[in-house]
Amino acid sequence: MENHTLQDEFILLGIPQTQGLETLFFVVFLFIYFFTLLGNLLIFTAIVSSSALHTPMYFFLGLLSIFDMLFPSVTCPKMLLYLSGQSPAISYNGCAAQLFFYHFLGSTEGCLYSVMAYDRYVAICHPLRYMLIMKPGVCLSLITVSWLVGCLQSSILTSFTFQLTYCGPNHVHHFFCDIPAVLPLACTDSRLAQKVGSINVGFLALMLLFSVCVSYAHIGIAILRIRSAEGRQKAFSTCSAHLTAILCAYGPVIIIYLQRTPNPLLGAVVQILNNIVSPMLNSLIYSLRNKEVKRSLRRVFHSLS
């Protein structure tokens, strides 16, 4: 990437229209971030420590818990620093790295949601062939493709954003470096980068969401064919947590990148839901709605005590 910038740092202005509430937000976000890390770490530990959970479904859930620890770690530590009174400045390279890893982890996690939906489709629609279809090699291939898609997506977005010249104001009206907040600071025409960002993010999100809908359409038809109410309830319970997590993840992304006129306050609120709150909710959703995970967590706590 050729570097034309005259700026060596940017100033993060934080959440718009919240001046004077820094201490309150610091306490709230510190609690949420700590709970996110702890909750997802417990889920990962429960899956690793229980041999009964060494199946494709829980393999993907363990990876999701790792992503839900890494994703908020891209933005939350820096936000907590300047909320506590530290410098809100971030270096040019730090800003580029923040944007890259935000989209890399976000895109890869979106692919993982689609993989998990496919896994549930195979488990419910082809239960007798489940272990034959979802072999370890197939699972690893699906994860590798997800990582490659995330890496390609984030590389394109970061390249188009930071090949522009930044020589004027360096105040980012956001709590982290993202495309809608950084592009207005460019001294050169940023319309191409804006279009690429909106099209790439929107297209990938819609395609992944479409793949999830296709999987769950087949799952819904299969559940309706189950004669016993108990069987339908059991099949639905294995999907409800995943569906709830998908709604929490895709809603904010579509709102942010498909709006014609970006609203700074709305964008910040939606990003907070996507970056910080959603990873915390995932740990609650999967631990409270999954009997096997709860059983394994009890064994972990019992062994610690």
C-alpha cells in the first residue's frame, strides 16, 4: 500500500453528544467488556474440557466464543483508555490496523454464522449422515474459507481507505477508526472508497444473511414434518440460540452501511451494540439456552471449587 498521508495520528472524539459522561461510560463499558471476556472464556473452557462437546456444532461454537473475545478487543481497550482520561490520539498505522482487524474479525464471524447455519441444516435435515458430511476435514475447510473471505474483505477495504491522502483535520467523530468516520477526513476524492466500502460490506452481509435464510428455510420445513411436538421442540431449541445471535449481529451492520446519510449518534449507538453488547449477549444466549454447555459449566465450577 503506497502511503501518501501527511498525518501521523488521528484524534478519536468518542461517542457523539456524550460529553461529560466519560466516567459513567467508562464504568459501564469496563463491566460489559470484562463480562464479555469472562463469559466467552467460560464457554470455550466448557467445550474444551468436555469430551461430549467435541462435535462439529460445539467446535464452531468454540470458535465463535474466541471471535467474541477478539472482536470487542479491537476497539474497547482504546476506548476505555481515553474514557479514563488518557490521550484520545491513535497513530496512523494504529488507525489502519484497527479498521483492518475490525472488518477481518467481523467478516469472518459473519461467515462463521453461515457455517453454523449449514451445520444445523445437516444435523436436522440429514441426521443419519451428519457425521459423514461434517467430517473434521470439511469443518476445517469451511473455517479456512471463512478466514480467507474475512482477510480479502478487510484488505480491500483498508487499501481503498488508506491509499487516500489525509492532510487536513484529523479529528475522527467516532470512538474507533471505521470507514464512514475516516473517509470524510481525506483531502482527495473519497467517493470511490465510499462506494467500495458500502457495496462490499453490504453485499457480503446480504449474501451471508441469504445463505442463513436458505439453511433455515430447509430447517423450518423439516421441523414442520416432525410429527411429535416434543421432537419439534427439541429441533427448534437447537436453532433458537443461533437465530437470536444472528439477529443481533446482522441488524447493526445493515443499518450502518446501507443508510444514505450517516448519522453519527445513530452510527455510534449501533456500533456499540455490534462491537461490545452483541459479543456479551452471545455468551449469555448460548450458555442459558444450551443444556450441554450448562452441564459442562457446572462441572468446570465444581472442579474449581
